Amino acid sequence: MRPAWSPALCAAALLLAGCAGYRLGPTHDVTAGDKTIEVLPFNNQTLQPRLGDAVTQALREELQTDGTYRLATRGPGDIVVSGVITRYQRYGVSYLPGNVLTAENYRIGITAHVTARERDTGRLLLDKDIRGDLLVHVGTDLADSERQAAPLLAEDLARHVTELLTEGAW
């Protein structure tokens, strides 16, 4: 007699097989919340004002949200992250109908050179240029649109930095 496979049993088997390679928590050998991380203020070498503060704040918030590391708020951290914002770019993506010289949507991006180092050993964990991008619709004022987009742009960069730090891709 042939066993009858029910559709529910087949679906459960496929679901469990798909989760076989999943690993809960950090993918490298760090227990979540075991180490502290200190984020030094980012240095802004671009002409765009207040980017350093926005990136520093966004990175601290992103690391807290992720939870792999505890943010060192009192005293030095086990890992020290520092960075320099080296480039701010703006590219026209789409233009006004009938006026090919006036962009209505821009892609703005920032590049930061980020380093992460273990405080005790001095071992370099991350030393890389990382980029954040954002699409911005320009209303009546380009400068105002860029100013409003700066925190979102900083969040995108912070997500990329946090991913590299927590996934252990160093």
C-alpha cells in the first residue's frame, strides 16, 4: 500500500527544508549584546552642512535598533567606529517635460570612509568606503529638498555600515 501524502504535510516539509540554513542572531561568533560599540563623531569634508552630525546620529540609532552590539554611552566601547564623509554627489534622474535642463528628481549620495577597530587589540575590523543613496523629488527649492533629505540619506548610509559591522563581512 502506498502512503498518502497530504498537501499540508508536503507544504510543511518544504517550509522546514527552506529554513534549514537559517541561523538566528549574528552570523559571526559574537553573542548579541556581548560587546559594546563606540561611535565617534563623523568628520564631514564636503560642502554640504550638518552631514557629519546626521550620519553619527543615524549610525548610533541603527546600531541600537540592530542589537548585535550595545552602544557605549558611558565610557569607551570594545569596538570604536570612526568615519570621514568624503563625497557628496547629486545626479539628475528625470527632467521637467519641455525643459531638459531642469531636473525634477535627483539621486543624491554620500560616501564615507569608515573604520572599526577593537580597542584592546587594535585589530582593524572594517576599513572601507561605504556609500548611501537616496532619490529626492525637487519641489520649488533644491536646497530645502536636500536639507530635508539629509537624515534619510544618513539612515541609508548607517544601514550599510551596520550591516557590514554585524554580518562580519570584514
